[in-house]
Amino acid sequence: MRNRKYTIQLSSLLLLLLVLIILDISLGTVRIPFRDILGTLAGKPGIDSQHHLIISGFRIPRVLTGLLAGAALSVSGLQMQTIFRNPLAGPYVLGISSGASLGAAIILLGTGAMATGILARWGIVAAAWLGAAAVMFILLLVTIRIRSIMTILILGIMFSSGLSAIISIMQYFGNAAALKSFVIWSLGSLGDVSGSSLTILLITILPGLMLAVLSVKGLNAMSLGEENAGLLGINVRATRILVFASTSILAGSITAFCGPIGFIGIAVPHITRFLTGRSDMRYLLPATIIMGMVIMVASDIISQVPGSDRILPINAITSLIGIPVVIWVVISKRKSMI
Amino acid sequence: MARIIQHKKISIENLWLGYEQGVPLLESASAEVNEGEMIALVGRNGTGKSTLLRTLARLQTPMQGRVILNGTPVEALSNRELARLLSFAGPGTGTMEDLTVFELVSLGRHPYTNWWGALRDADREKINESLSFTGMLDFRDARVNRLSDGERQRVLIAMALAQDTDLLILDEPTAFLDIPNRIDVVEVLHRLRSQNRTVIFSTHDFDNVFSYADQVWIIDERRLITGSPEELGLEGAFDALFSDAGVRFDRHGLRFVRETDHREQIGLAGEDRDGRFWTARALERTGYRVEDAEEGGKPVVEVRKVKGVYRWILTLGSTTKEFTTLYELISHLTRS
């Protein structure tokens, strides 16, 4: 009975996602007939080559990036909320995005405004990735030594604030052009990933999601607290390492390629819990992945301001969608939120 | 079916408990529990009952000594091995989570399920069996955080049962429960003896100790005293338990009562048994030592029952006073 309801919910979400994907591809500064859109998607020949290029070279990679980002950030948010048993935890609480931002800041601000062109683009991604990986490495060292999960949460938040402070200092001394490119990077973008970088993003996200799937049983037990999880036969330390590795890969890669995208990771797990009424990870994880994709693609549609030729920064849109959800969680103080 | 050979389920050897700094909570404790026994652990707040139970469940490491489970020291077992031998329910488990009863109890199957935690038919059967054993089958789809304390406690026991371990350790399973719920919970635990399961639980509820426990463990002044409840009564172990707090053990009522210093004598007369019983209780509560009315030189209360209505007549020297309720009598006595 409950499982049938879940299947229906999941199918409806998938259907909604499909509609949103087609809508997202249809929208943009260049108007393309709907026939050409469907034609390109179906791989039919004889489509206007200009239109074909825009669709397959720009819009489809953009939507695919959005799908990956939505899934990755939501899953890491879900993992963080569960392992810390804290409804306000998200993919960035451990300082992973600050690490990535520091990496990007070193390239963008440290080298002045020279960061243009394809090499610089890869330099930013690589530096951001290294920054996130360095944070993850420190985090895992801490995890092996420190017993209390709350201590780890506090250390993560402090670490994150410390890195932000260093970035502020770099911003203060950066020149105007460099500062602008860093600010633009920090507003997030789904549009800069295509071709080989999209392939690389896909290759990094998939193992992150696989680790998340492997952590499902452990996380279910950890929702009763680490002590009880241990009594149920779970290897708590191994689960922690699995979850932190997964979150670092997911949130770190997305931040490296797209810049920081806020609130998706915090809000989507709550929306999913509320809509499905589930708290069992085995059901929550797949639903969160799809819901993350839905919200991300919807945010992308809104950011293109349908009917205008302007594109708003994606980070602002996701925050505007996510913040009311977080406020709702805090105010309703529902025990059931976590 | 009675077993001829009894196996030691769990034993503790020369156990010292405590925290890094400061005095130990428990010194050199040793005890043995046989299969199918029910052990009640009692002692004052802060004496280390929870610490002892948590040490048995390997949640804490002792300062010294060993805990041996089925012949193996607990520290030699993996988490999964331990989870198949021992289940533990502490205070506060399952209060926060937005899980259904079925979902919570199914977590008890974790030591047996695969990497994904998938339930097989045998697991579902075990879960339903545990729920029906604790009388919670009708609550299968209810949210745990909406249950009453008594229901939640029974769900936690069901979860421990689903874990299918021979040893269950429960830290104050009857705390915050009303009397019928307390009896329910302890009876559920007691019924586990028929499945040859061993239960160790801590409690402040001496009614249950005397009615159900095979062994009582008392923690008193950093020592662990063990034995059957009657044996400990015979040795006077209960008398010492709260003596420094001015509370003594009343062996007739199997309860603890406040020691009162100046006990004035009072005589009690009357034919009606119920009337005498309850009047005596009221007078004792007020601090009188109740005696028969024959000996003179003290106030006397006579209980009369006329046409189903009680009256109390207080005689003090030559004055008498009549009361229509016990409450009035007691108020009068305490005021004068």
C-alpha cells in the first residue's frame, strides 16, 4: 500500500522532470521552434544547423550539468543531515565549498586578471577540486581521531569560516578585474560545463553517488545515533568515512565545475521527506536524487527569466527557493524533519 | 522444557568502572548470569547503574576487569557478532526519529540483512512476531514519536527482540511509566524466560524486583552485591541501601519508608478490618507509632462503621472528639 504510493510519487516526479527538461532546453535567448527541439532530441536529420549547435552544444550540456548538480548536492545534503542528525546541515557544512572557493580564489585573485581562456578555465576547476580534496583529507584525518560527531560538525563549521576569512583577505587585495571574475565564479553557473569537462564531471559524480548508495544501511542505523548504530552491528567509523568521502566528491566536484550553489543541499531533502513521508534512506535516497534534479532544472528555467534575454546567477535563484524552505523547517520545528 | 545444563550467559570478572579522573564508581565487581535469568539492577542515582549496563553492552570500557559473553571477552567480538548476541535499549532511544513502528523495529534486523538492509520474508516474520509478542502489532504503521511512553518502551523491546539476541539489556525500561504500563513491560520481559532469553534491566521499582527478578544486583557504596531478592532481604542488604538518606526498608510492605525520629504512640481500636488498616496507614504516615488501644496513657482512635459509614472517635484523657473523615482526623492531630 505504502510502496504503491511511493512508486506513484516517484513516477510523477520523473514525469515532471521530463517536462521541465524539455522546457529548459526550449528556453533561451535564441528562439528555436519546438519542432527543432524535439527533432534534435530525437536525432532526426535536417534541423537548422545553427539551432542544432545551440541545442546540442549549449542547452543539453547545461541541462545535464543541472541534473548532475541537483542530484549531487541534494544527496550530500541528505547524508550530512542524517549523519549529524541536524536539519540545518548541508553539503557545505564541512568546509568543502570553502576549500573549493579558496582554490578558485588562488587562481582568479592570486594570478590577477589573467585568468581567461581555456587553460585558465581548467586551472580554476583543478584548483577548486584540489581545495575541496584538501578539506576532505583533513576531515578524514579528524574523523579517524575524533569520536564525537558533534565535535566534527563544529570543527567543520569553524574550518569553513576560517577559509572564508582567508578568501576575504585575498579579495581585499585583489584588483578590480580579478575581483569581478571571482564574484562571478562565486555566483555559480551551469553554463560553463560542456564537452570533455561534462564527461569528467559525470565520471566523478557517479562514484560519489555509488558511495552514497553503499552508505544507505549505515545511515539508516545512524539516524538512531552512532551508539545505537554500533549496537545494531554497523561499523560506525567506516560509515562516517564512506559518507564524508561521498559528500566531498559530490559537493567538491560540483563546486569546482559550477561554483558554489547554495541551499539545494539543505532544502531538497526536507522537501522530499515532506512529500514522500519517508525517512528510510532506501526510499529517501532515490526520491531525493530525482527531487534534486527537478528543483535544479526548475531553478535554471527561472534563472533564464523566460521572455527576456537576461540570465540571472543560479546561486541566487537556488537560495531564493531554498531559504523559505529552511525558514519553514526552523519555524515549524517539526521533530519529523529529521 | 527444562534444561539440565545451564550455560553462563554473561559474566563479569573483577570489574572496575569509572571515569579517568576521580574515584571509581564500582570496585572489583564480579557476577555471573545463567541462561534465561532475569536480573534487576538497583541502586541510588549516580551509583553507576547505567555505566555498568553500558559496559556490559561494550559502549564503555572498564578501568579494569572483563566482561565475558558466551565464553568470549566482549572486546574480541566484531560489532556484527556482538549485535547478534546482545541488544540494548537505553533511555531516549527512538524519541526523536520520524520512523514508523515497523521501520524502527526492522532496524533490529540489521545484523542479519545484506548491505542494502533489504528485508527478506523471514525478517518480516520476525518483526511481526516481535510486535505481537509485545502487543504492538496494531501500531505497526504508527509514528514512533507519537506513541505514549509505555507504547514506545514496548516498541523498543520489540526492536531488541527483532534483533534476536539471547541477551537483552535495558536501562530503566519502566521509567516514566504508570503502574499498569510498568507491570506490562516487566511482564513482557518476564515472558522472555520461556524463550530462554536473559534479561538484565535497571530499575527503581522494587515491586517488580520482588515479583519477577531471579537475581538482584545492588550497587551500594561502590560494591556490587548479588543474590536472589529474598536472600538479599535475609542478609539485610536492602536495609542498608538508603539508610544514610533516612529511608528504611519495610519488609512487610516490601517497600521503603521515610524514617521518622520522634514517634509518638497512639492506640487504635475498632472492629472493621479495612477501617483499621487504612486508619493505621494514615497515622503512620503522620508519624505515629500505632499500637493496640488496651495500654493506657496515650491518645486512642476508635474506628466505627455504622450503616456503611465510617466515624473516627479520638479520645485524649477525658476529652473525646468525633470526625467524619480520616482527613479531618489527621488534620486535627497534626495541628494539635
